[in-house]
Amino acid sequence: MPRSRTSSTGEGERGGPPERLVIDGREVTISNPQKVLFPEAKHTKLDLVRYYLAVAEGALRGAGGRPNVLVRYPNGITGEFFYQKRAPTSRPPWIEVVSLKFPSGRTAEEVVLRDAATLAWLANLACLELHPHPVRADDLDHPDELRVDLDPVRGVKWEQVLQVAQVVEATLSDFGLIGWPKTSGSRGIHVNVRIERKWTFNEVRRAALALAREVERRAPKLATSKWWKEERHGVFVDYNQNAKDRTVAAAYSVRPTPDARVSAPVDWAELAICDPADFTLVTMPQRFAAIGDRHAGIDDQADSIESLLELSAKHEREGLGDAPWPPHYEKQEGEPKRVQPSKARTPGNVRAVRAAKHPLIEIGRARKKEEALAGLERWKERHPEAAAHLESADVLVDAMRGRFTTWTRVRVNLQHVPAELRPAQEPLDPDEKPSGWQ
């Protein structure tokens, strides 16, 4: 256990005087240790530090040895947060960094997690989530992890996400792969697959796309591989999480929920009966002490994705080539038009026929999700007849990620609203346009 002592200076600082921890011979100063990061649960920054120290072995197994994007909440989960790719210039000499080059052409030195002291140092920065890249610091060009991100559309219940996860398990097994599941800490499920370090990012992404399409083929009413939100239903199998520069919350990451929920590694049997709400900043250390890390064996075997790449080649021969990439990526060879179906046009500059299937209107944009959703409620009050026809999946809540932070866009698909009741596009409400969003 780390030794700690409280400084005699800074008594008047918000959050109390600094506390210094000695962790494996390295000193980490915790500033404002009593600062509350989770108002409802009343968890402090020091609670966050202690959590990561308690689960350090598992957290390092999930995010260690990899460059990490920092997701920081300096004023707690109700305040502004931001993504930080570049390691802080003011850092202890023992913090390891590695230089990455991104698809945009920019480069950045990112933090590489190696030990519990680094975890504590990150927690002191109010870094709740660990967002590692799927590569090791000693080989930044060849991922050692294929990531399956099951992202339910609005209104989909946990039971359906579990059903899709079972299809994923069976599909991986059929293609000779071992999946290691975990709750996302939010509404979804992540499944990580350790793979040999011999394929490029693009090849791993194509393997993930082939897997997503196969899951959709096996469970077409439950799952989708469609990139555009207006075309999705059920649970989206997000193949683009395997594109270079994309990251997801690692195992044991604390998520910005009122109850301080965490991303919990589980085995397949436990996944089928667990409740994601059971895994929190308070309960996970107790669980870890009792049963250890459910993913302790994840590094024992690295699998081949050749079978998925063969499936991808088969799809291509059948006319099913690449699928859309995320925004901000260069246009890829073989990629279809990167335009949402509702905005697609024919060569004659007329809306494509299938666009009528997705009559979209935008409701509002805001820095905070709750403010954007409040605009949706005002729209529903103005148009009660149209609102009565909406299904859960018709409300599209987009987390739009800029270079440093995120903002929320709300759109409504009027496909289930009779044509005569469909409201026209109105001025956005809210319509916030702070600088730095793009």
C-alpha cells in the first residue's frame, strides 16, 4: 500500500491541502484531494486515486504499455471535460511518453502507462477514463487488439445488447478467436480480442467490419453494421473503433455517471447475468480483492485474424466492399460516398430515392448534452402530434467530437410520422456555436 502524508501548506486551497503518496518509491502529489468529482455519490479526487491503486494490476493489464488519450474532468463530471492527447509538459521525469502520428498529419507525445504511480498521477489530473490505443508503445503500427464495440441505439434495452453479445461470442469462436467481454460502464458492451502483431490498422479494421457484417447477418433484427445513425436499429457493431487514432475506455475505467460506474471485465457466463450498475468505484475494489481480474489470461494467447480477412475478401467479391470511415479521415480507396443517405443526391442533383426513407430534421446543438435534450423537449411541446409517432430509435443524439472536447447534436428521423404531420426544419434550439468545437 502507498504511504501518504499531508503537506502543511495550502490549508486554504479548495479541496484541502495537498497529500503526498509514495507508491513503489515514487512520490505523487495529490492536489485538492477532497475536491468532489462526483457530486451525487460525493466521491473525491482522492477516492479516484485510491480506486485506481486498488485495481492497478487489472487497469495496467488493460491500458498499460500503450499510449493513452487523457479524458479529464477538472471540475467534476458536471463541469466541462476535454480530451488531451499531448502529455502535460509539466510531468515527473519517470512518466514515459511516446510520439504518435495521427491521420490528420499531426503528431503528439502521449502518456504510456507503466505502473501504479502513473495511474495515481493521471487520477490527480482528474483523468477518469483510460483511453489506450490498441497498440503497444514498442510497435505503433501493428495493433495487438481487435475491439468489438456494441453500441445500442436510443431505447434499446440491456437484454438486447446481451443477445447481440452472445452472437458475437459464437461468431468469434467460429472464426477461431477468443473474445474477452466487459461492460462499457455506460449502456453497451466491449469485447476485446488479443491478436498477433502482424497486421496494419486498415487490415484490422477490415477484419472488424467483416465481423460486424457477419453478426448482422446472423441477427438482422437485433444488430446492425450500418454507419449512418439514420439507418441503424438495435445494437450497432462499431467497426470503426478499429480505425487508427480511435480509442475506447479501457477495463476498469471510471465513467462520468452519477454513481461512478466503471467498465468491468467479466467472463461470458457472468456477462449473461450481471447488472452494469453493480460495478462502481466503490464496489470494484472489493470485487477485485475477492476474485482478482477476470481478464487475467487475456495476454496468454494472440489470435490470427486471417479467417476474418478471408471473409472480408469474400464480401468484396460479392460486391460488399468498404464501409464509411469516421469524419476527419482522408477518403479511403474503395470507400463509398461519405454522405448520410438523407443528404445523398443523384447525378441530376435530385435527392436519391432512398433519402425519402429518412426525412431528418436537426433540433439543436449544445456543449452540454442535457441542454441539447432540453431543446428536444421544447420541440415536442411545439409539435405534440408529430412527437406521438416517434419511436425511440428516431431520436438521434450525436456526440460530436472536436479536437479537444465534445458537443451534442440532436436530430429527429420523421420516418414514422405521417407526411402531413411532419414539421419543417426550424431554427436550431439551442444553437450554441462556441469556438474550438470543430
